[in-house]
Amino acid sequence: MQKLMTIFLAVMAISSIAVAQTAQVQVIHNSPDPAAMTVDIYINAGMDPAIPDFAFRAATPVLDLPAGVELNIGVAPGNSSGPDDILATFPVTLEDGGSYLVMATGVLDDSLPANPEGEDTGFTLKIFAPLTTTAAPGTTDLLVYHGSPNAPTVDVMVMGGGVLVDDLTYGMFTMDYLNAPAVDLVLQITPGGDNSTIVASYDAPLSALDGAGAVVFASGFLGEAGLPAFGLFVALADGTVIELSEAVVATEAVSLSSVKSLFE
């Protein structure tokens, strides 16, 4: 009897460890489809959404989710009445102790403007790991995502400092986080391989992100009236999303050597 009790307690202890397995996850809603301006996120078809009325260009804070088991992440229209309204389901298995960024991206309506390079713009979840939430003092770590469905491959330049992100195609993250100085800069968007053509310029107040990890994501449609407009946004670990303002570029640019040296 004592032996059986010992085995029972051991099994219970192992089960409690398994149940305690978790991973950290942040979710960003970056689908510019007008029909998906708000969505409900379900996990394993629960009766109530895990993330209700999740708005376009919003982010969750970093969440603890179960790891080591398959999670079925369902996406339904905002104000859904239950799991029967789920439009698409994505199975995900997280590793214990892992950290992930989940980007809801693409469109449900295939009649919306297509990608000029033929990239698939259908609604999906893009997952990046590991999620980074902190950086060394005096710097910030930036993960960049191209989420504008009808925009071509782009480069991101630092005004006066050369190319920061090279040839980023729709649906892609940078290979890793970019460690940048925590100083205020101007980011310029150009077509990939044509850095003489500035599509847009944005103020990037990185001094406010000293010691932080953040996600910079391109969002909306480029040059399409009546649809969410193209812009750059920054998501922080606490769920705050900052829209970067278009820059008023001074006639006298910052010295190339003074800014570029900060990235070397």
C-alpha cells in the first residue's frame, strides 16, 4: 500500500510539472482587411474568446500560454457569438520556456490589392522566435516585419546612415533583432535595390526605447484610397503600439559617418 501511494504521489508530481509548462507569447493584429478590423481569438475552441475584440494594429502584452501541447488558435469576427463563428484555425505547439511573437497578417478577401511580386497575401499567422523584450543599456533591439500586402520588397535606411534592413519582402521578418543605438533617428523606406527613391520617411524616437526590445511593423496598403493607409508601427512588450510620425526632413542631412558609425 505504501509503495502504491509513493507511485501515486510521484505521478501526481510529474503531472503537475507537465501542466505548469508555459511559453511566453505576444500577438499583434496586422491584417488590414476591412472585414477584420476587429477579431476574436479563440484557443482550443473555448466557449469564450481568449482575446475578444482584438483591434487592427493592436498588440497583447506578453502572455503565458500552455506549452508542450497542441493549441488550436481560432480567428473569428469581432463580437462573435462562439467558436462556431471561427473562420480559420491554426495549430501551434509551443516549447516549454520558449518566447514567441505571433503576427496576424494578410487578408481574407482575395479581391483586395495583390502583392506586385506575387507573394501570397492570404490571412495567416506568422510566428517568430525567440521574442526579445529587453536590450543592453543605451541600445534597443528591433525586429522588423513587412506587413503591407501590396508593397514591393523594400529597404529601410537610416537617414545619413545607410541601409539598416536590406530587401525585406512582404510577409518576412528580419533574420534577427537589430541592435540599434537608443537615439532619435529618421527611418526612410525605399524600394529594394533603389535607395535613391525615398517612398516615405518616419521619425523613430529610439531614445524612448532605451534598454527595450520592440517590433517595428509595416502596416496597411500603399497608395490605396479607402483602405488602411501604409504606416510604420512599433509594438512594445507591454502591448503598447506607437505609430511613427512621418518625418519633416531637414534640408541639411545628418553626417553619414556620425550616424553610420553607431551601427558598426
